[in-house]
Amino acid sequence: MSKSLCIIGLGYIGLPTAAVFAKAGWDVTGVDINPLVVEKINQGNIHIEEEGLEDVVKVAVGKKKLRAQLVPTFADCFIIAVPTPINKNYTANIDYVLQATKSILPFIKDGNIVIIESTIPPRTMDEQIMPIFQNEGWNVGEDLFLAYCPERVLPGHILAELVENSRIVGGINEHSAMKAVDVYKTFVKGNISITSAVNAEMVKLMENTYRDVNIALVNELVKICDTLQIDALEVIKFANFHPRVNLHFPGPGVGGHCIAIDPYFIIEKARETSILISKAREINNSMPYFVVEKVKRLVPKGDSKIAVFGLSYKGNNGDVRESPAVIIVKMLQKEGYQVAVYDPHVEQSHTEIKLSAFEAAIDDAECLLILTDHKEFNTISEKEIVYLMKSPVIFDTRNCISIKNSQITYYSYGQLPYY
Ligand code: SAJ
């Protein structure tokens, strides 16, 4: 008989995870509080954009290996993959994780394993999750097993990375970790390493913090080079010829629900010692202001029109959470510019910012500001840009397109001259 899984949260991580387990032969029940999400999945459709996911979900639902519902059910294994939003004071809001954990209590049986995948601050497993089960009389680690197993998948490549990437499994004790390994080895091809729950919590946060700090470093380099009139892109390119240097890509800021958020979960627990991590957050948060200052130099203030290409936080993705582009658009509007936004990946229902079609966005615009590196922007019609824009000027904060038409003035980000 196949093993059963009940997974709480059918979002960006939960749904692909549910689909991959179902494909590996598990009987999967996915739980979500949103009835529209449940209905959509049971019809074999999906509510998020992720390469290849719809096909896997369709097949799994068709074969009755995956079903969605509003309440949990009995299962051999429980996985919690609900969001951990950030509070206004930049601390983690773990309410959904705690609620989801409590919601499975009536369905837990002897020998079950409960796995948390949501990103959480260090010691949440030991201090908040484990007591929920202990208070119900469970001898955690003996008759109920508990582990923290963060995912490390890159949006846009989730299905492949869930299978191929190495994984870290943090058990509340060794027995729990071994049980969690048995769960993941049914489909994970990468190495599965075992550690304690608290180490796994910190590993997850540090992976994304490493990225945030490195992005802050190149973003600061762009600012320094701007002051000193040095070509930052050349500097990055040549420094990276060093075998042990890997400068990242500069950009208009860091978005998404992971890298822009996770460092705060460390800062809140060790504020005095998280100096570099806090500064990196400050630098990346300052980048939208830097971009707006550059735009103001390029386009005289007033009610001039600016076409913005890309609203999501990264290329080929429709996710606008924490997107620096959203901040930049709002700042430009506040400055008095007319801003028309074109994003072929973002659905209008996911943002309060009005979206326009390609032609309508560039029509009569004095500057085309690229804020996201969507693949479609590589093939935009240069002819239409020259024909429709009031002045054919492009400022590419992602350095993602190459322009051949000499009638277009193209400014890259980090490269001289800016203006
Ligand atoms: N960015 C830059 N410069 C870079 C790289 C990224 O400005 O050199 C920006 C992007 O444009 C974007 C943001 O940073 O706004 C984050 O994008 P990303 O593609 O680097 O990462 P995410 O948030 O989509 O996914 C990350 C991944 N973490 C790492 O690479 C360490 C992924 O592996 C995690 O699983 C995921 O966070 C998560 O869920 O935590």
C-alpha cells in the first residue's frame, strides 16, 4: 500500500512539493484555507506560475494521487509549508505555522512524522513547535517524530530542483531525522544530510542571507563606481576571473519572499551581532531610491511619461511580493511622473498597479525603464520603440537586453555614462 501524505499549504512551495510526492507514488492530500485554490487544484489547474507544474498536477489529480481540501486528514506523514510573513517591526510572523501545526493534532497517530518546511527563526522548533505536541501528551522523538526540513529550490526551476538538489534534514532527535530521510529519499536524488532542527533552521536562513549580503556588495559597488565614475560592470567581470571571487549581479533591489525577508529572522534573534546582515538589508532596500534618482536625471520632472517594463521581483516569474519594481513605480508616481507598466508575467488581479499592453506602455514615453529581466524583453521591437516613444531612451537596471538600433539611447546599470 502506498504511503500517505497530508501537506498543509498549497502555495509556491507546498503545491510543487505535493505534486512531486504524488508523482513518486504517495497518496497526497493537500490542504489550503483558500476554497478557490482547492477548487482549482481539484480541477487539475494551478493558481501560481511555475514551469511544468500544471502538467504534473493535472496527471496527479487525474490518477487520484493528489486531492485538495480545506481541512487536514489522517496520514503517515504531515508536512507544513505555509508562509511566514514579516511583521511591521521586521520580526517573523509564525502564526500560520503554529495554526497549521495545531490543525493537524486531531489527525496524528502513533509513529507519524511531522515535518516543517516553512522558513522559521532559529529555535522555533524546540521552543514553539515541539511543545504543541508535548502538551497533547506526545512523547516527541519516541512515538511521534518531528523534523525541520527546509527547501532550497529556485522559483522557476522548482520541479527539477526538488528532485536534484541536496537537502538538509534537522531532526528533533536522531530517530526523527532518520524518519524524515526515509520520506525524502522516495524522490530526492541529491544528498540528504542530517543535523539538529536548530542547525537546519539556521542553515536555511544563512543560505539566503549569504545571497543578500553578496547582492548588497555589488549594489554598493555600483554606487561607489557611480561616485568615482568607474565602470562597475567591467570591474565585476574582471574580478570574477579570479578563481575564488564570485561577485553577483547588481540590480534595482532584492525582492521575493525569501532573500528580502529571511535575514530579518536572524537579526531579530541576535540584533547586536548581526551588523553586516543588517547593513546588507539597508543597502538593498536603498536601491529603489538610487534608481529613481537616476531616472530623475534622465527625464526632467513634471508629468513626463515613463514606461516601466517588469513589475515582478525577478525574471520569467509573475510574483510581485517584495518586488523593488513595485516600490520604484510608486515612488515615480509620487514624483509626478505618468507611469505605464508592462509585465507579460504578472496578472492584473495580483497587483493594485494598473498594467498596460506593450504598445500602450511605450506610446509617447520619454524613458523605458527595465526593472525585471523577463525573456520577452530581449525581443522587443526596436522599430516600435523608435516609432512610438517620445524619446527612445532605455535605462536597463537588469542589464538584460542588447540594442542594435542607433536611434535608441541605451543606458545600462553600473556602466558609464549614466546620463
Ligand atoms: N538578485 C540580484 N542579484 C543577483 C541575484 C538575485 O539582484 O545576483 C535579486 C533578484 O532579482 C530578486 C532577488 O534578488 O529580486 C532574489 O532572487 P533569486 O532568484 O536570487 O532568489 P529567490 O528569492 O527566487 O529564491 C531564493 C533562493 N535562494 C538562494 O539562492 C540562496 C532559493 O534557492 C531558495 O530556496 C529560495 O530563495 C527560498 O525559498 O528561500
